[in-house]
Amino acid sequence: GIYRLWDFSVVTRFPFGLFEKSRHLAGGLDLVVFPRAKDDPAWQAQIYGQFGDSSSNKVGQGDEFFGLKDFRDGEDARRIHWKAAARRGKPVVRETERQVHQALEVVLLHHVPKPLKSEGLQFEDGIERLAGLIEQLFHTGHAVRIVCGDQIVDLGEDRSRDRVLSVLAAVTLQDGVARLGDPSPKVGRIVAGPARALFGVHTTDVVLSFGDLHAG
């Protein structure tokens, strides 16, 4: 969440650790505390199953076979394809195809009519699981945009990871009706939120539910 410090002191023993110096500061200072990133293997499997790497038809880092080319001095001899080299009578190396990560849009719904206390707890847990998923997506090279009401962190923004996590840090479950807009073109969409917010939402997107529909 976002925490405001109104009155605080900064203390240091720099540079020698012998004397302690302090300075009293007055005034507001906002601290943004990112949600804890909680792993959810089921969510990760669901996302990677739907939005796995796609082929680029270009040479690069990957696992899929792309073709063979003549071995050149300075290249790693361990990459030589010995069976093909024997057939051709000269050393050749195996090339792989570069894999492309699809850009993803996470739409976070955060409105339900008259939120229940249990839904609030489930929402906080869901935000932590979503933070863990987004951290994983950034780690694997996906570009991620988030849409949360009027807040949008677009693809390619500076420090987009921190900006996305800042949105998750600040969002709260609110009373109202969740609305899902039209999907963005050429971007895989993930819709996440409380079960009641997702109930009745008709979409072919990947849906990640925070908790059960019948929260007690």
C-alpha cells in the first residue's frame, strides 16, 4: 500500500561508524510498499499454456531447430552437427530459432457490490499472487501492461515493472460494478479480480479468480 510519514528522523553512522548523526524532517513523505510476490504455479501454467513463446522465423536463442550453416573459425566446436558434417564432408553447426514473447495486458477488476470482509482478505491474497505472476512474466521477458479502472501503465514505459507494481500496491477493493472494456489489438489479455466481479463477464481471455464466488 501507500504509507505517509509525517514526522521522522534520518540517522547515520557514515562514514566511520564512530559517531551517530541525525536530522529531523517534518512534512509528508509517501512510501509505496509493493505487494509480496507470491508464487502460484497453477496460474503460471495457465498463462504459459495460453501465451507460450511463438516462432519468429529468425535465427536466435531458442530450442527449436532452424537450420544448418557452415562452421566458421572461432565458433564453439561443441555446436558442430557431426552427422550432417559427415554427410556434407565439412563441419556444419546447428542453428536454433529465436522465440518471441507475446505482450500481455492484465485487466484488474476491483469493484463488487457491497464487498464482504472475506472478499477483502481474498482480494489482498489475490493481489500478492498476481504480483508474483507479473514478476515472473517480467523475468521471462514478457512486456506487461496493466489496466485498473482509469489507471493504465502502457507497454514500453520507463520503469514499467515498478509502475505496474505501484498500481497493485495502491488498488483497493471498492463498492460498485466491475466493467470490462474491449481488448487491445495484438496483445494477450488476462482478466483478474474477485469471483463476484468476474461472474457474468463473458470473455475468451484468461481469467484469474481471487477466491470463491460464494464468499462467506
